Amino acid sequence: MNALKSGGCQLLLQGNEAIVEGAIAAGCRFFAGYPITPATEISEVMSYRLPAVDGTFIQMEDEIASMGAIVGASLAGAKSMTATSGPGFSLMQENLGFACIAEVPCVIVNVMRGGPSTGIPTQVSQGDVMQTRWGTHGDHPIIVLSVSTTQDCFSITVKAFNLAEKYRTPVIILADEVVAHTREKIFLPHPGEVEVIDRIRPNMPPDWYIPYEDTSRGVPPMAAFGEGYRYHVTGLVHDSRGFPTQRPDEVKGLMSRLFRKINQHFFDIQMVEEEATEDAEVLTVAYGSVARSARRATREARARGIKAGMIQLVTLWPFPRQVVEPMLRKVRAVLVPELNVGQVSREVKRVNQGVTRVETLNRIDGNLITPEEILSRLLKI
Amino acid sequence: MDSNRYEIRISGSGGQGIIISGIILAEAAGIYDGKYVCQTQSYGPEARGGSSRAEVVVSDDPIDYPKAMKPDLLLAMNQKACDTYIFDLKPGGILMVNSTLVKQLPTTRAIAIPFTQMARERTGKEMIANIIALGALASLTGVVSLRSLEAAVLSRVPKGTEELNKKALEAGIEAARGITDKSEEIGMEFYENIADE
């Protein structure tokens, strides 16, 4: 903790601490949250790191208010973030939907622990994958990124802010207890070396500003409250001026644009890491801390002469179909290890459409899947 | 495949400084010695008195799986930790115990040093037993250089306790040297059981 400062240096940091450093490097200047294991260190470190860069930290009364506060801060022009774990993430769903329909960029970190309810606070799980996709009601697109190393926690957090700003959408970072609490040596780049993207702001006079106007990218310019651009923000389906509408063409226009702005930029959003996939015959698809076990198991399988490969999903939603689908066609069998009874494996099976054998490896006892467990399955598959 | 991967598990009860020992060791190896490190921990919801475990993986190559699979070294600071984890140890791995609190050794191959008693006698503070243990651990295994360990200890301990911690480190290093010297004299491998009380 003594050496926690940004700028071209090597530090021993926890994943949670690295998320804070990534957020600050990406320009986050507002954090509202309520502490919860295993995400508490994010609030704790934010409480003294943000004031040091003229940012604002607020400990809210609960997670409903935390989510409301970061939406408000973002509408006022600040890059904002909150962090929580399962129980708090459940409380955030309503305002998360508001951020989706009102197109408010913000970043929500969910450090997964065992659940449902208060569950097992100090142990690891990957039970919230589907909640990040469908937790808030209504048909909506969302971007969800997963992290597996401390270095990821820094760089993926920067990417999360960049995607949020670029597409005016909430972005969820899905971490887990192991990633959040593992301390590793990481390299923090000098602030000037980090690519930071900011939202496009209106360049027309305030009177000409149409806040939800369609553009070729599908992402309207965003004015900060208080800059003279007066407009209406609502959770109701709205017209291009931000006022509630029931006109079918306007309703359809808004809903399709929300999907289009994400869908037409799939290739910018989908991120995966591949290991030994060129000539792979058996493939592991993993994410989060389990990807580290899968990487070791893949290497050990190779050392035993098995042509194993792995895909680590960084982007979980939208599901990176364009990368996974062609790989499924090339290999003999696929293993999906995860710390739930099968959430990403359902997606893999959907994309697979019954072509290749897809097996699952599930662990729900609060412990991480070990490399040996994956290896023993790869040897048999 | 990463044959130089070295896994350490430090275990005892909450309040014995188990996790801070893991952090200091990881910082010494990672930041001061320049190796790759991963430090993980496991603890219950209690603040004190529950079981506490810290693990450090040190390697010359990037580390994939962050936890210890078969520890090369197990440091048990109390009896329960020793009983729980002894059989996870890699064959030929080193068991180091705090013999003040570990009275029943499940193997004849163990390094037994009375860390808590030494802390009480030499510094008057039992809580510094973890730093004495780190000194002994580094001296016996060479997994971190003593100079790096000292730098990491001094950067992590509260201001005003530097001299006390240095003294504790030296006590640990000395105790470990006593064991290696003695085992050479009688022609034993240094990790055979030499209870030194």
C-alpha cells in the first residue's frame, strides 16, 4: 500500500488495487459504493486515491443509491464507477437498466463470491455470468468483460472505461474472489502511455442540440449537465429529444439503435486470448481465474503430447461468437470449466449447434478448479 | 515446464501475522529480487483466531495457476496448521514448524524452531514470531535474498519498529544457520528433525 501511486513503476498489487489504478488511469474521477467482501479493497483504496487526483469518493447508504450516484455523476460529465459483489449487484439492477436506456457511460465492477444471497463471502464463484447479461429487466445489450490476472485488472479496467465512453453504455467488469485478492507484481505504465477515450461532446450551439439523435455510429454526442445544453433524461422510452413517446416508429427507432450501436462494433468489443489454438484438437474455453488453471492444464497436456489449446474469453457479453464458432468447427471436443453449474457452457453449446462434443467441468464448493482437474479431463476427452 | 516454480504455504491462526508474512515474502521476491510472484490467501469470516493461510509462488517465468499445488515448503505456526497441511507437502519438500506451538510432529523430517518463544525472550513481543520465521525460511531455502527480505520487511512494518524487526530477522537467520551447521556435523540432511529447545 505504501507505494500505491500511478506512473511507470512495478508494484505488488492485489487485483482490487489494480482495478482502482486502471480506473484512475482511464480518467475515473467519481466513485460511489458500499463496501462488501470481496470487493471492499476497491472502495477502500478509492477513498484515498480519488481525492489525491481531485476526484470524489462517496460511501453511499446502499448499492441502489451507489448506482444512482454514478449515473448522476456521469450525466454531469465525470467518468464514474462503482464496485460490489453479488448481493449488492442484485440491488443495482434497476438503476443499471436506467443507465442502459438513458445511455449513460459508467463502469460497474462485480467481484463474484459464492451465492445466492449472502452465500460464501470469502470464497470464489462464477455464478453471476447470466445475471450480468439479463439481471436488469427488458431487452437490452450490455458489455461485460472478465479479468483473470492482476495485470488484466489494470488494463481491462482501462478498456471498460474506453468502451463505456465510446458507446455510451454501462460496462460491467466481472472479477472473482481469486483475481481480486491475488497479489502479483504488475507494471503500471506512465499515465501518458495509456490510451484513454472520452465521450464525444456536442459541438453545435445548445439550441441545436438533439440529445438522442441517431448518428452513423448510433451513438449521439453527450452533453454534460450544467454546460448550457438543456435536455430531458428519463427511464421511459423516449424520442430523439429525450421526451417519453409511444409512437411505434420512435420506440422501434430507439430500441434498434441501442442494439445497433453495440452489434455493429462487435469486432471492436470482442476480446479473447488464445493459447496453442493453431493445431489444437481439444479446446478449453475458460474465463476469469479458471482461465489460469486452464492455461496450465493446456501446457501440461501439450507436454504429454496431446494437442490441446485454449480460448480465454475476455469479453463475455456480447458473446464472442465470431472467434469461438470457427474454433468449434476445427476441434474434436471442447471442455468448458467454470465455477457454476454451467452458464458460459450454455452459450458455447448454443453457438456450437450440436456440431462438436461440448463437455463441462463444474465446481461449486467455493474453491478454484485446479489444473489437475482440467488436465485429467483433457486426457480422457 | 517452469521447473523453477517454488511454492510456499504459510499457515497458522488469524492474528499471527500469516498474511503479512506472505505479502512481505512476495514483495521481497517480486519487487526486490525481480522474479515473478503470486501471493494468495484464504481465511474465514473471523478477524482473529480462525485459520489463516497465505501462499506465495515464486518463479523465473510468468505464473499461470496462482495457488500452491504441492508446496515445496510448508511453514506451520501452530499445531492445527501442521496437522491440516502436512500431507499436501511435495515429496522431499520442507516442513518448518513453530515448535513453541507445534508439539506433535507427524514426521521425523521437520525443521523445528521455537519462533514464539524466541520472540518472547528476545524482543518481549510474541507477535514478531512471523518475522523470525521469515528470516529462518529465507536463510534455509534461499528463495529470496536476505538483503531483499530485509528491505521488504522494513518497507511494510510500522514506523519505529524497524530495529526490532531487524533484530527478529537476524534471530531467525541465526537459528536456521545453527540447524544447517549442526546437520553437517552429524552428517544429516538439513531438513531432518532437530528440535532445538
